[in-house]
Amino acid sequence: MENIEISSWQTLDAIKKSAKIVETVGDLQSGHRQSVFCVIEDDYLELVYTDTESNILRRYDDRDEFMNALEKQKEEEGEAFYEENPLLDNDFSDDDSRSGDEDSDSF
């Protein structure tokens, strides 16, 4: 694994724009760090955005090292065992669509 210190979020954003994003872990609005795990061709990268320390670009040697780092980061952030429930999302979207039809008659 290689670590490169990056001074600005704009540089990380430019790299992220060119990459296929695998997963994002963390949130800068509720924490101090966000890691974006992504792939560019054969390079497995982690873009680490932080508001308290230097930003980092990490390049992993292979896919296994990359996936292990992703799982470790998810465990540290408390996201490892969280699974989204698509049925729950569908329940809310059905209610929204019905209420939207009723509101459109009032205009």
C-alpha cells in the first residue's frame, strides 16, 4: 500500500470523477472523515477526505488488500453490519405517490 498526502479536496474530487466508485464510508457532516473506495483501470484506491488532518490518497497492491481495507474501515465507522431494507423504501415511496396525487388536485 502506498500513501500520498493530498493538500486539497479538489484534487481528490478530480480523481474521484475519473474512477468507478465501489463504496463510500463515513460522512464529513457527521464525522471528521470520509473514505471513497474506487477503481481506475487496475489501480485500487482509497480517497480519504478529512477536515482535521491531511487528505490521503491510498493505492492498494491488489484487490484483496483493497477489500480488506474497505471492510476494516466499515467496521471502524460502524457500518459493517448495516444492510439497507429495500422493502422499507418501497413502503414510503408508495405513500408519497398517493399523497402527491391528492395534492395535485388542490392546485
